[in-house]
Amino acid sequence: MRHRAGAAGCKSVGMEDIAYLTTAETSALLGVPARTLEKWRLRADGPPFLKHRGTVRYRRDRVLDWADKRECRASTS
């Protein structure tokens, strides 16, 4: 994804600068089954993802941010 040079608040980011993961790679990174990621996608409950022509990809940085925000500090059970 590239932004126009000089656009307010935008910086140029090349596709090669961003790590994109497959569902299998994201599953391994998070330690959850790939099927869980599929269920989360259907419920809009999981990490953000991109879908292009039927191919799902996850940005590694956004997956890690999502996981950090879900970290629990206390248990209710």
C-alpha cells in the first residue's frame, strides 16, 4: 500500500516494509487453531485481516497489537 507523497499525515510505506502472514502463520504466532481464526473472522472478533481475491492475510504488527490489547490482568472466574 502506498500513499501519495506529500499528502497530509501520510508517509510512504512499501509492501516490502510490512510483514503479511497467512492464516497458518498467524495461528502459530497466536497459539490458536486456524479454525479459531476463521470463526473470529466470521464474528469480527479476531485480529484485523485483509482479504483480496479470496486470500486472507494478516499484518504481523496489527496482530501483535490486537493480542496486546486483549491481555488480561485479572480473572473473573
